Amino acid sequence: MNITFRKFVEEDRNVFFSMVKKFYAPPAVLHFPSDEVMLSVFDAALEIPEFVKGYLFECDGKAAGYAVVSMKFETEVGGMAAWIEELFVEEEFRGFGIGTAFFDFLSNEIKGKARRIRLEVGEDNTDAVRLYESLGFEFLDYKQMTIDKDF
């Protein structure tokens, strides 16, 4: 199986939209965003790639998943962090090492540009937790808080 990763291009919009709806399908996440919000993520990856990076995963030329990575400064490490906002692999492609291969790819992409990779995962997503722990990720004890409104 030939696994490749590449940045989003405009022609990926529909395949991304199909996959992001699966990513946000309950019970995987707590909040299901509107179609407009989901597509704004894709647009941001095309318009501000220095801050939002969108990657399409392909296996033997077929769309197999995607990731969205935000770049931000983190005072805890005194440098930039790559925050994995979304990482999704189509069910038929799970278990073939795509997640591990993506982290190798991402590590090379951000080499010399970031000091941390950060992500969120639900504790009940045991397959993802197992993958992340095998790669050296550890749980933080933070409780996050948000406020959503037009500022």
C-alpha cells in the first residue's frame, strides 16, 4: 500500500467535506458544527497555510483521510506548537499504519519550526489513545474552558 500526504488543493473540497462530516458524527465529538463552519476550516487551510495546514491522506491514489493542524505559540515550551485539530482516517483504511506514518510526515514538516505537537482525544476513543501513547504522547491534567461569541 502506497501512503502519501499532501496539502489541500481546491479540488479536495468535496472529499474533505464528506470526511469531515464523518469526523464530527456523534458520539465522536461533543458538538456538531454547521456545514459553513466545517467548510471554513478547508478555506482557512488554503488562505492562511502558515497558520492552518490541511493535509489529505491517500492510499494507492484513493482518499483515505485528512488532518488539520493549527500552528500557535505556546509559552509552556517557549515556541511554536502544532495543534492537531482534526485527524481522520476512513474506516476501510484503519489499521494500516496511516496514523503513525502521518506523525512521521508531520514531524518532518515542522522540524525546526515547532517544539510540541498537541492534540485532544476522548478517553473512550481507545484505538486513537493507543496510537498516540505508542508515539509518546501523554495526557495533560488540564481542564479546558471556552467562550464562543462574536468579539
